[in-house]
Amino acid sequence: MPLHYDMNDLLDGMMTAAHKTLNASWMEVKPFAELEFRHFTESLALIIALKDGGRITEEQARLHMDIQRDASLSVLLAIRAIGKVAAENAINAAISVIRAPVNKALGWALL
């Protein structure tokens, strides 16, 4: 099942959710968040394409997304303006806005 959402729309949703969570630190975090969330959506697009081609299992997809989430968290944690809880909240908020369309496109819960 193809993803019915444009990846740029998903990226915009992730950025908006993170901005709301990191309001006070947003200007310092924004360039890093945008790059990491772009990587995140690119990884999702790849997983969906591989799944549609029968070339990735659900377990492999989950492992890949766990790695991507940890990488994004590490980048945000490196920014002095935010702490661990704020970084985790931003990532969780960003993922929450794309969870339903991505899981629907895959046919199983990835996020």
C-alpha cells in the first residue's frame, strides 16, 4: 500500500510538533531537527519501498527505525540548549504526528 502522504508534509508535521515542544530553544534546535527529521522521513520512505518490494521484514524495519530514532536523539542531545527530557519529548511529539499514516501505509505498527 503506497503512502498517501507526501514526505514533505510528514516532515512539516514533525517540525511543527517539535517546535511546540521546544518552543524556547527552537531557533537553536531548528536546523538540527530539520536535518534529522528529513533523515527520519527518508528512512521511512525507504522502509515502505522495501516492504512493498518484499525486501524487509517487520523486525528489520523496527530495528532500522530504532537506530534512526536513537541517532536523531543523539543529535538533539548534543545541543546545549535542551536537555534529555526535552529532546525525547520533541522526538516523541514529532513521531506522534506521523505514526498513523506510516503504520497504515505499512500495514503494521512501526512507530
